[in-house]
Amino acid sequence: MRDHNKQQKWKRRRQTSRILLSGFVSFLIVFGIHITLTLAQEAVPPVQQTKGNNLIAQVSSNDAWRQAAANNINTYRKGDLTVLVTNANGTPVPNADVHVAMKRHAYNFGSAVDENIVYSGSTNPDANKYRDSIPQLFNQAVIENGLKWSKWDNLELRPRTIETLKWLRDKNLTVRGHNLVWPSFQNSPPSLETLYNNTLKQQGQAAADKVLRDTIITHIRDEVAYLKGQINDWDVINEPSDNNAFQKILGQSVLVDWFKAAHEADPNAVLYINENFYNNSTHGDQYESEIQYLLNNGAPLGGIGIESHLMDGIISIPQLVSILDRLAKFNLPIKITEFDIFTSDKQSQANITRDCLTAVFGHPATNGFIMWGFWDRAQWFENGPIYDRDWNLKLSGKVYMDLVYKEWWTDVVGKTDANGEYKVRGFLGDYEVTAKNNLVSKTVSTTLSRNGTKLTIGT
């Protein structure tokens, strides 16, 4: 009986193997046909496709956009600086030594920062390195979580957010506020949904809608007024395409009301709408429609945010440029607000960082490039662009440093001409200019703008 059972088992195994083999061969044939048809249909410029754990990114091999970016960088990111050196009598001094040293970009390069590390007061090497790196790498920062409604309402956590904000400003960084309304119950304090449901049950729809509307407006006014003068940009609305529960309840016009409330609380803050990065999808159409609606209805919209979490999609640089072109028609500054890359391939991370930085800096409609964390141990999926867990500079970090602080940085020396002038075309930003005539040396601070700057230094 045992032998018969064994024979039957082997027969069943052979039958199963034949079925599996036949199925696998069929799969290969169908898959091969699919690949052949797919390749035949792809009438697009050649690209290098790079795969990471959760990313399929395309890095364009077409250099046309690179040349356009280089031309735009020279036109829109640089200005003419003229330094006139004079002696004590006001006479121009030929052949004087001049040193033009850039100190700060006008363009916003920044990162989200973890308020828990900044505020911790810890003197461990990681915390010290983290804090030291922020002003060395960036001129703008966004507090990652502390200004979101749920965190802000937590009075035990609020002090660390306020102290982090003060620390950043003391380090001469401008600060983005993220965010005032993430318009869904799941991204708001749990008490809000409880209040709404209780009011709905006890007093009806109209009363519930009113309490929801009033509570959101009160929150916006209170938080913005509390931080008035300390926040340069506010993300008033975050990801409204996917988070639209409040709009469905209160109507689209509530978006305008939120912007107006924020503007009344701090008229000098630049107010942004912020959205996930999408290419040629209906999601992009929806974002464009929301922006147009805000402008048509008098919302004090001051900027457009594109998050740029590069994951679960196909991204190409020409498509990125196309999106920037599309949104540029609104004549509002565009900022990359949450850049990161879902890939374990470090070279791909470097290549994509290089190309995205170049394309964005090279687009005249943009005013900033903010990454969502820079160190692996303080980044939401542990893959920041700058440093790994042990503070080794990544390839993408080297790309960032080389572009922002070398290629796009001005630090030159020279001598004045026969008219006592020294001229240079430099990147826009803050400078220290030193002139030396014989043994007399003088340093003056100045700002180089697109319209050009003329500076006289008396020695």
C-alpha cells in the first residue's frame, strides 16, 4: 500500500510539473509579446531608466533641456556687480585688489528639519552634527511636524516648535510654515471629527457645518497670528486633491476663506498651496483648476508648491520642465517643497538629484528647492539626499554641494581697471566685497540683484 501511494504521489507531482511548466511557457510567450508591443509603442526620446525599491525614474538623455537650463541660470540667477574703488579724496584707484565673496544665495535652498533633534539640547555627536549642518547647507528650513494642526494644538509639544523656530531664525534661516489645513479629518486633530459628529447628531447638518467652518478659521487665525513675522511662507492648504473631505462638506469656496483668514493674520507672509508631484495626469489638471479657482475668487495666493516625492511613478526631466512651464502661466513663484527619492541605488539618487536641481534652478518661475530631510536617521524613509546614517557624504550630497556651493557660487579676486572699476557677473545673493589699496583694506556688505549692483568702496 505504501508503494502504491508513493507511485500515485509521483504521478500527481509529474502532472503538476507539466501544468506549471506549460503555464510558465505561456506566460513567457505572452510577456514577450507584451514587451515587444510596449517597446514598439514607445515613440519617446531615449531615456536611461533607473529602478529603485519604490521608484522607476527616467533621466533624460536629451541634452536640450540642459542647455536651456544653463542659459536661464545665466540670465535669471546672475547679475552684474560693479565695484568702484576710490582713495580718501574720492579719486578712482586703478590696479586695486578686489575680493568678491558670496555669503548667501538669494535662491532658497532648504530642508525639512526635525524639531525633536534641534530642540533636544542633547550634546551627543549626532545631534551636534545635525544642528551644525543645517546653517552650513541651507538658507531656508521647514519644521517637519511641529506646525501641523495636531502637533501645534498639543501644548506640551508646542514649546519645542517655538524654540526650534527661534533657533532657525537666529541662524539666519528663513522658515516655511507647514501646514495650516490638510483638509481631511484624518490629518486634523481627532477632536475636530468628534466635535463635528457630536454636533451633527445633536443639532443637525447646518450646525455641524458651521462649527467645522468656524473651528478651522479660528485655528488658522490663531496659529498665524501667534507666529506673525516669524514665518516667511505658509502652506495654507496641503494636498487638496487627495484630501478634500472639508471641501465636500463646506464647498469649494472655503479654500478662499482659509487664504483670506491667513492673510488677515499676517499680511506679510507668502501664502502657498501645496500638492503632490504628478506628471501628465488628471491630478495635475485638478491642481491647476484649484489654483485658477483661488485666483478667480480673490484668494491672496502668493506661491505654488510642488512636493516632489519621487516615488511610484515615471518622472523625466522634460516632463518636470513641462509641469513648471504649465504652472508658470499663473505668474506666481513655484517652489519644490518636499524633494526626496525612493531608491536604494546611490548613483541614481545622485543623477536624479543633479538633474532635478539643475532643471528647477534653471527655470525662471521657481524660487526654491526644499528637500524633505537631509540625513538618513532623521528622514521619514531613512534615505535623505545629503548624509547617510553615519554622516558620510552621499553621492547625491556631493552633487548638491558641488552645484550649490561651487558651480552656482561666486568667489573671485581681481584688480580694478584704469577707471578704478572691477566688474563681475555673479550669482544673486549677499556678498562681502573687500578692496585693498596699498596697505589700506576695507570690506563692505552688499546684495547682488538681477538689475545689477554698483558699489563704491573708499580706501
